[in-house]
Amino acid sequence: MIERFYTLAFNTFIETVRQPIYAVIVVATAILMIFNVSLAAFTLSDDDKLLLDLGLSTLLLSGLFLSVFSATGVLTREIENKTVMTVVSKPISRPTFLLGKYVGLLAALAVAYYVSFLIFVLAQRHGVMQRSSDPWDAPVLVFGFGGALLAFAIAGFCNYFYRLHYSTTAIGLAAAFLTFAVLLAAVLDEHWTVIEFGSNLVSGQVVVAAYLIFLVSMIIAAVALAASTRFGQLVTLVICTAVLGLGIVSDYAFGQHEAGNKAAWFAYRVVPNVGPFWIIDGLTSGSEETVAPASYVLLATGYAVVMTVGVLCIGVALFQKREVG
């Protein structure tokens, strides 16, 4: 059973990263990260704080669209084409099938999120140019764009001569080259002078904030997979967007009314609350009390895992009665 589960998860991972929409969303996320550097300059206050907010928001939206389109690609399409029958007709239970799909989907999302996070780190390192006379951050541009272009070039070479899948190879190489680019940028300043490792990169608390946003993507991926057992791509997108939107305003819309309203009390406990995962506003407020300790991160992780398990249980229940023949 373990071997079947692993094979199912691995095949789902490969199938997900080979979807054209997967590579399109990753590239679009990278382009938005680059545009954020210029967009953040149009503020009268702290440009770098706005750049940080825009970068994390881009990661959140990227996780939403990747979850929806990937989930419908690996499940809804199989149900509609009835290819799922070739798997569930074998000695593989439907819960195992759905959980295997989720693990493979989550692994693919983690790869895309990692690549996007590396670009986010490089964009934050470059920072907002306050004046047109400000110098560009040469190491970021050379290592960042150089690594991406080298990944695309090698992927094209391998695709032409060895028939390797282009987008999958490109994303894998980009993850490796951009990791190397971040490590080099961590020891060089904008004037190519050697500095203390990581002194000019994002702080550890920003990494924590990005990790918590990935937990939101983990929950949304479970919602997308559960919705895909019954609905198509458009309805799944609407459901996931609604869940994310309600989760963002959960404290304001439900939390403050839960004492005197049973519906608000129920909704506040059922709808995934995104508030605990968006900590960047507190981290940038300048107050030491808002630093996220390890205990908070563990509690947020536990909350995300419990919510994910609950959503997957709903998905299993929906899939158990779904006609796939």
C-alpha cells in the first residue's frame, strides 16, 4: 500500500509540473516580482515596506492560482475523461487515491513556491530605487537574470537533443541556479565587495512570514482538490477565491460578532482564518512584541495541518459517492 501511495503521489507531482499552466504561473509570478520593485516606488511613505507587502501578496495569489489550476488538472480532468477508473478499479481505495493526489500536488506547489521565494529574496535585496540616479544592484541582476537565462538555455538544449520536458527541466534548473544566485548575493554588496553572509538579505522573520503564507497555500490546495471532486475549473476557482477572501476578513466579519450571533460563531470556526498567517504588518511595526516566536509558528503550523486534514476529509466524503464510471 505504501508503495502504491508513493507511486501515485510521484506521478501526480510529475503530471502537475508538466502542465503548461504550471510553468506559466511560475513565470508570471517572477515577472510580477520584478515589476513590484518599480511599482513600490509610487508611495509617499516606506517604499521597501510596500515592496515587502507586494512580494508576499504575490506569493499568496500565486499559491491560489497554482492550487486551483493544478488540482483541476490532476483530478477533474481525470474524472471527466474517466481515466480515474484505471486507478480506482485496482486495489487502491478512493481515500488513498485522493490523499496521494494531494501529496503530489503539494510537492509541486512547494517547488513552485521555492522558486518564487528565491526571486522574492532577490527582489527584496535589490530594493526600491528612490531616485533615477541610484545605482542598480549589479550582483542581483547578474546572478538572478543570468541564472534564469542559463536555466532556459540548458532546458532548451536538453529538450532538443535529449527530448527532456522543457518546462520541467527549466524549473528544476532555475531552482538550482537561483539558489546559487541567492548564496552569491548573500556575500556580495551592490559594489561587489565581500560582506558578512546574509547581512543584506531578508531577515529570518520575513522568511517565517513567507513560510506562514505557504501554509495558506497548503490549505487552499486542499480546498481546491476537495472542490475538484465535484466541480470544474471555474467553480473551483470561485470556491477557493471565496474561501481565501472570507479567511482574510474572518476576524472582522465573524470574530467580532461571534458572541451574539450563532451564524458568526459557526462561520468563525469553520472558515479558514488567514489572519494568523499574515504577520508582516506586525513584523514591520517596529515593536519587539510583534516578533513571531517559535511557539507561534508551531501553533500556526498545527492549525494549518488540522484545517487541511479537515478539508481533505470533506473531499474524501465527496469523492466516495462521486460517479467516475
